[in-house]
Amino acid sequence: MLAKKNSYWIFLLSSCALLAIGRVYDERLEIADINIGVLLSVIYFVSVIFILFSIKKTILSKSKVLFYSFYLLALLMTPVLWLVFDITDYGFEKAMNFWLIIIPISVVVAEKYERKDVINTLYILLGVTCLLALLSVLGLSVSARDDGRMTALGGGPIVFARWMGFGIISLLFLPVKIKDIYKYSLIIVFFILALASGSRGPILALFLSALVYVFLNFNRVIVGVTLIVVLLASVFVFSGMEKQIFKLGNSKRVFMNISKKGGSKQSTSTRSNLAIGSFLLLQNYPLGVGAGNWQIVSNQIRPTHLMPLEYPHNLILEVACEYGLHTALLLLLLFLYVFHLGYHKMIQYNRDKTSLYPLLFYLFLYFFLNSLVSGMLNDSRLLFVVIAFIIIHKPLIIADE
């Protein structure tokens, strides 16, 4: 029993570490000639293999069939397409991180986890958010970029802002008692730091998720939300606090599309070019070009409009271009079904104060919206883990004795 408990905690901690790092190997995590990332990966591999072999049976559902079918199709399409197109170091690393981190953790979560496991995972990931926030406040998370945008350890400004958004939603919906002064102080800090990252995608996703929450709970929250918005806006405007926030990191970048007269197309036009390049690639190669080959093939198709980025910054387009339209369609069906399932479970257990489904529903919505405007497949690892949480067969509530 003790060995089983120890192996559980080893997997839990090492898997959360890999989810935070996002890579099996990261050369930036070397300390005194010892690569911490490799050490964590070895521990993770041993524990995940042990747990995977302990799975005796699985309860299949529509959501699980869609989930596992997407993973299986992505696994099969990658080597097939690599035989037709080139295999690059970037593509190989990308595929390995997807195969070795996202897929095994998702399967273990869907098959072995219960409520206590989910909430322990969320606590650890919230701790990662707090650590990143602390490092940024201490000035240790600011990149060497000329624009001064805040970054996460092993990730860029988008990743950092996404973690801050995760922290905000987790604090708002975790069914645990936290003193309001601590909870809302942390929420404000996380939001300010997300602004300081200069990344608009996570801020937009957070705003849209909040709108969905207000819409679904309109009669209950509209008065309180209106008062809070008016109060915060007044404090920011009349206290001059917004000027201090704009000096932190690159907050002005978040509002650059509306801060200039007539708006600004900076960065937004880049997303449009990425989408155009993706659609042109799909017209030529609807079955995909293989993991990591989006940029290379896009530039071959349009040599006069070279793509400066390695991926299209849209998860659906990325999967469609690199794994085929059929794989992207399966992924889209999975998202639609999980959205319906998450909402259904949230409503079904809405009277249970211990339910994790409100938190999981809004985390899914937040990470899904993020995936449409920023990041790539491996950056969406928390999205797939949240999906695995939602499709767990046993209800994520504390059952009455």
C-alpha cells in the first residue's frame, strides 16, 4: 500500500513538472552539469509506465472513443506523412513531446483518476502559477527581449499569460475555502502580470470566458459584476494606477489595437497571413504534411510571402495542416462533445458545492479559446488534460456517506 501511494505521488509530481516544462528535454534546465529536465523525465517515464500497466479495464464512452481515436489517428498519420515529406529536428521534438507527455498523462488521468487526484493536480499547477508570478515580481521572469515582455520558465509571454489566466479561473472556481483578501489579491496580481506579458490571446480568452459565465448566470451575477467593473474602472482611472501598470512589462501591447486612432493591425495582420498560408497549404495537401512541416511547405507554396513562424497559432489549423483535415475534424468533434459534456455535468451537479465541474468547464473554455489564437499543439497540453478530467467516469464530487 505504501509503495502504491509513493508511486502515485511520484507520478503526480513528475507529470505536473513535465506539464509545466512542456518538454522531455530542455537544455535551459541544466544546473551544475546536471539537466534537471532529463532527471524529471526519467522519473516520470518509470512512474507512468508502472501506472499504465496497472490499468486492468476501461469503461468506454463516446467522449473516450473520440479522445482516444484522435490520439491514435495523430500517432498513425505522423510517420506516414514523414515518409512523404521531410522529418526535421523541430518536427521530431514536437511529435515526441506530444507522444510522451500529453498522451500518456491524458490516458492515466482518464482511466485512473478520481476527485482527490484531480484536485491535487490542480493544487500543484496552481502552485506553478504562484511560482511564476513570484519570479516575475522579483524580476527573474522578464525575458531578454527588447520589448521587456514577461515570460515563463521554458516558455514565452503567451505561455506566461496563459498560466496567469489558469490561476485566476482556478482561484475563482476551486471549491475550497480561501480567505477573500488572499484570493482576490492573488487574482488582481495574476491579472496585472498577464497584462504585463503583452499577450492579447490569453487576455481575450479570459474576457470571453467571463462573458460566457455572465451569460449563463445573468440574473444572479449581473448586478454584482456591474458594480465590480465600475468600481475597478474608477479606481484605475482616477487613481492613476493604469499609468503604473502600463510601465510594467509591455502592458500597452495588449491594447494597441484600440489605443491608436482607427485601431492598429500590428500582429493581427500576422494572424491573418498565418491563416491564409494554412488554407493554401490545405488546398494543396488536404491529408497533411507531417508534424513540424507547416512552415517549410507553406513557404514552398508562397515563396514571395515567407512565414516567419513555425506554426499557424491556431490548433485546429495546425492539426489540419500537419495531420490532415480528417484528424482536425475528429478533434473538432471531440471539442464540441466535451463542451456539451462539461456543461451537462456542471448543470447536473450545480447544487453540490464540492463539484469540480464549474472549474473544469471554464478552464476548458479558456484553454480552447487560447488554442484558436495562440500557441501550438504541445502548448495545448493543459487543454487535453482538462478534457481528460471532464471525461472521468466517476463523478468529481464528494459523495454523501
